[in-house]
Amino acid sequence: MTKQIAIVGAGLSGCILANELNKAGFQVTVYEKSRGTGGRLSSARVGEDSVDIGLPYFENISEPFDTWLRDLPCIVPWPTCVQSIEQNISTQNYWVASPRFSALTRTLLSNVTLMTRCRISHVWPDNLGVILRDENGDCLDRFDAAVITTPAPQAVPLLESIPRFAHKAEAIQPSANWILIIGLSVHSEVTPDILLSSGPIKRAVRDSAKPGRHSKEYKEVWVVEASDEWSRSHIDTDADSVSEHLLQAFEHMLDQKLTVAYTRSHRWLYAKHHTLQTSNPTETQQVSYLWSEHDKIAVCGDWILAGEANLPPAEAAWQSATQLARLLIEELKGS
């Protein structure tokens, strides 16, 4: 009989895992509380346009991850001009999804059952498998195994049945991040498509310059990312004030007044994950996933590798999901 696997969360790690398990012959159902997929690789509608509001591009990735990306039909190269913090300008080669980043997760889920706007509140093992219940307490189904791929704070209550896993999730500290979308009715005088800076703004990306992005409503569309420090100090600031502050900071950085037709700010509550100090200094996270063979419950995501230096979150999510997929295929295929 075909094994049925439930995956909670349709971010990058959940979508990669679902794709790998589906190719191996499992019947996979992905539950996502939002209306769309992607998590921090999401795209947002801005009028008739679609804008990447999470990860702007893939960079500093390893050869294995690079090879995996190249094999995906929706991934295309983006050779672009970058201005560094030191004001040096160079051409860099990045990878992006086309026509938007959400195309990546949609591609990975093309043959998988996806249930959006479905918030899971209960993941519990019994003698016959793992039961999932929604926020109303209704039983959705019983599965042969379940995998939680949500950000660490959201994973904690779902791991009630496995306290040691819940404790690991509790030891992760998320950090917030504000971004601002700017639509211009007149072209700017900016030449580089990517600006790296210090101060309130960490990075600004001309989203409309990416391959496959041609704004129908605006001359240019920029996505401005606030610095970690600025975001942390303005975590509870209202969205309108954030938009005003970041727009002023962006114009100051460019030393020019922009002709702005549209602004919209977005706060990522779980933009990054950091490992907290534990009472046991020898305790480190050396694994890329969590798996309870007894309970048939697993956890994967970039936060499990939060202590790994120089590992981009997207690659950490890929590494966690692909390694867990190999284990689940081996563990469940013949059982």
C-alpha cells in the first residue's frame, strides 16, 4: 500500500521534501496556513504586477545546491550590476525563479496535494499512524508519517508529543525583518539593480529588472530591505510609519527625490533564525533534521541548521529537506 505523508508548511523545505517524496512514490499532502506557497520565498501582487517580497535571489551557494537549481525549469540566471557598501560597482551572476519566486515552490508541488488556508493545530501519534487536526479541532486524516516544516516558534506547539524536539525549537530565536515595496511612475537615476548599504537599509533590489519581470503599472519596482538592527528596533512600528521612514532613508541613500506612485511595507516575523545559548554548552545542533522513528514524526527546515556558519537559509532548507527525504524513503519504503 502507498504510504501517506503529511507535511505541515509550504515553505522551501516543505516543498522540496514533498517533491522528493512524491517522486519516490509516496502520497503526499501539504498543509499551508496561508493562501499561497513559498514562505520566505513568497511573491506578492502589486496591482497587475508580482513582486518578490522574500529572498531576492540565490547567492553564495554550494556546487550541489547550484546543480539542483540548474535542473529546475523555472530557475534562470540573472547577471546584474551590484553596488557594494564601499560604492564599488561590479557584475554578479545570481539565480532567480521566473516569472516570480513563488514559481519555484509551485513547480515543486505540481504533482502534490496542496491544502491552503488550513492551519494545523495538533499533530499526534497513535498506534495506527499520525493524526492531524485543524484549528477547529477537526480530524483531517491519519497518516503513516508527518513532517513539520514551519518556522521554529510555530513548530513548538505542534511538537507537544515529542518534548525533546519541542525544546530544540524553543532554543531558536527568530529575528524580524521589514521590507518596503516601491513603485515609481518615473525612472530613477540609479544604474545598478542591486544596492548594498549600511544604516537603516541593508539592501535594495530593482525587482522589475529581474528576468521575466516587466512591470505593467510602474516604470520601476524596488524592494528595499531594512537592516537587522533597524528592523529589530522597529518591530512594533505601524506599517505606514515604516513605509515613510524607509522611503526617506532610500531617497537619502540615493541622494535623489523619487517619483513614487506606490508603497507597501511588509514585516517578516521569522526572517532569520539564531541558536540561543543553552544550559549545556556542549549541546550543539549537528543534524539537519529531526526524526522520531517511534512516533513517525519528523522536523526539517533551515532553523535546524541555524548554528551552521556561512550557510544561506535557502541552502540550509534544501539540505535539511533532501537529507530527510533520503532517510524517510529508506525508513518507510519497505515498511
